[in-house]
Amino acid sequence: MKRATYILSFCFWLSLLNCQLSVAQDVQRFAERQIIGTARYVGMGGAMTAIGGDPSAVIDNPAGLGLYRRSEIALTVDETIDRTQQVGSEDTYQRARFAAPHVSAIWAWGNPSKQRGMIYNNFMFSVNRLANFNRDVVVSGRGMGMAETICQKTNGLAEESLYDTPWDDVEIGWLSILGYEGYLIDPHVDSLASNLFDKYAWIPAIDFADGTLSVSESGTYDQYTLSWASNISNQWYIGVSLNIPTLSYTKHVSHRETDRINSAELKSMYHLSGLGVSGSIGLIYRPIQALRIGASFETPTMMSLSMQTEGDMYSTLAPEDILTPESGIISTEMVAPLRTSVSVAGQLGSIGLLALQYDYAHAVEMEDVHTLRIGAEVQACRGFFLNAGYVYESSFLNEDPVWQLAYNDIRTDMDYRYTASSQYASAGLGYRSDMVVAQVAYQYRWQTLHQYATEMQMTAMDVHADTHRIVATLAWRF
């Protein structure tokens, strides 16, 4: 069947989307911020809300910009390796990526000899990576439920409504068309039934036993930030930021199920891109020289998004592949969580410092996320320092809810997954002088993912996921 292209109105596409981007599946994926940034920030586990003096720390708390007394230009590069392995399997899937997750320019303006009042007014423009989505997940199991899920989406439709591949019918989802054209589902008409869904019920044509799901993700969540902060009497530091996040995410899915004779494979592509805006405000208070207390608040991020999706069904029972039409562009919105952070940092004489930080994120229709960060830094010798950090982040969900596509959705990617929790351990080494700052850090992140092939799959396929990241930062002060 030849690929067709339909140009439909904005309202038509919006009704097909049926607000799917508001469900926990999508919000969780794009709301999770990873510990990415400068080498010092990564090395200390991001526990820098009360410390400041680092361009990545300014993203969490704009008041940290007020501690600068010299202008600075900084560049960070990193090498990231993501690995996944299904629990009980010996196969490991790996993806490597080299990137420049941070670049910043800071202008410090003030009077260093002044002791009272507004001593410094500083400005920063930066580009920061908040998350990357480069990961391959492959799982196998029984009872994945591809045909059963398609039947559920098709119940209530008469067989004649699926003739001639009605891609442009807003009451018919693309999964139903693919399943029907691929001979995966059969009608079961009961003329005596009073309920429409019972009267036009559908049953699987094949009882698939084994299945394999392959998910390949790529993309980034970046943020452009413009910040201002002031140093007041070397005791109070206040700051504000305007944040412009950008999202680009692509997912390719291959869902294959087999029995002894027949097989079917559903290939799906899902691409999401968008632009948003949020604001941040922060404060650092230094009651004594050796103690800093920091707090910050970031508004919910309002994002305007566009989506594209495609599907391809191959079945040994069908004479040829069935392809969905090109989807065009669907416009919608998403609201990412509001965030607050509180932290305390103490200076341990001339040895170094220790910081504790608590972060809280709240999103509508999701569990509140609690994050604990611990960071420490030690002066090894003149100009050199060592740091280390640990992070624990809870899940956006207490338990795995069932994620469902709408019955008339144009999306064909039935899979979904949830992150149980995330933990990070890191360490770094740096050198600091009046003119140059050079740092390197290593970070290890580990997670447990609950992967589902379809909403009809009763038990999750657990996946161990870990990430190795090596970060290097070079900054010039003037």
C-alpha cells in the first residue's frame, strides 16, 4: 500500500491527540533533570544551591551568580556512555555520545573595595543541557498483548468502518487500521447485544506467545538562561533568571510478536519538539564567614510542542506492509513541574567545604519528587581541589499506572516505562588560579526501569540502566 499524505486542520489533529502529552508517561520523561553541567558541579553531585560561584550552580539558584568578583567564560565537554540490560538477560545494549553540555559568559561589575550596600551586579548568559535521551532498551517476554491492545482500541467499531484504510476519520485510531489491515484482529458481531462495544467486539486472530520490544531513543533537553544577581554587603546574594528550554526527542520502536508459524511486527516513530519558558529566583545568606544558606524557586515550565508520528505493520498473514500516512504537525502544550531547592554549606576551616541540599518538584497528576544531594570539596594543595558527591532522586510515580493511548489516537507506539528511582555517585579533580579554572569529573548513575510493551501486559519487564559520564571544564577569568 502506497504511503499517503494528508493535510488536516489544526483542530482535527488536536482532537486526535486527545491531550496525551498530559499523561504521566510523557511528563515524567521530560521532567526528569539529570545532573549535567560543569565538572565541579557534576563532581559535587549538583549540591551547590548554597555555594554558588559556578555557572551550572546558577541554573539551580541564580543567587549563586552574585558570588563572582571576576568575569568569566567557560566551556564544558563530556563523554557519556548509556547501558541497559534486561533483568535475567546477558545481553547489554550501549550508546555513547560526545557533547558540549555547557557554555557560559559571565560579566561581573562592581567595586571590590566596597564593604556595604550593593557591591556587585553580575550578569550571565548560558546554554545548559538539562537531560539527554540517548538510550537503547531491548526486552523479551511472553504475553505482551499487541493484538489484545489493538482489539481494545477497536471495540465498538463496525468492520465496514475500517474498509479503504480510513486514516482521516477522527473516530478511528491508526492502531485499529494497522491491526485490521495486518489480519491481527477479527470482528465478533453480536446482533442481540445492547451495548455498542459488546455488539461490535473484536478478538485477536492470533494468540502470540513470545515477543521482543526494541526502543531506541535520542534527543536533548537544553536551556538558554539569562541571569542577574547582586552581592549585598558580602552577606546577602539575590538573583533572578529567565529560562528558555528547548526539547527535541525521537523514539523508534520495533514491537515483534510470534507464535509457532506466524509473526507480526509493528514499527513506530514518535518525534516531539518544542520551546518553553520559566523563571527562577534565588537567595543565599551568609550569617557568618563559614556558613551559607541557600534557597531557590523555579516556576512551572510552560512548553509549546509539536509532534510527528508514523507506523508500519508487517504481518505474515497480510499480503504487504501497511504504512500509516505522514502525520503532519500536531501542536499542543505541556507543563513541566515547579521546583524548589534549599541547601546549607559549611566551610571546614582551610580544608574544604561540605554541602547538603534538598530539592522538591511538583507536577499535576504526578507524585511529588524528592531529591537529596550531598557534596564535599577538599583543598588538596595550593590551587588544586578534590570533590565528591552523591544524589538520590525518588520516582515521579509511587507505582506503575497503566498508560493508555486514546481509542482514536494517531500514535502507534504502545510501549511505556517508568523510572523507579535514580542515584548518582561522582568524584572530580580541579585546578583554580586567578586566571584559569580547569576541572575534570567522573559520574556514575544507576536506575531501575519498569518497561511495558502495551497496556495489556500485566507484569513489567525490569531493566537495569547505568550511565558513565566523564566531564571536563575550562574557564578563563578576566
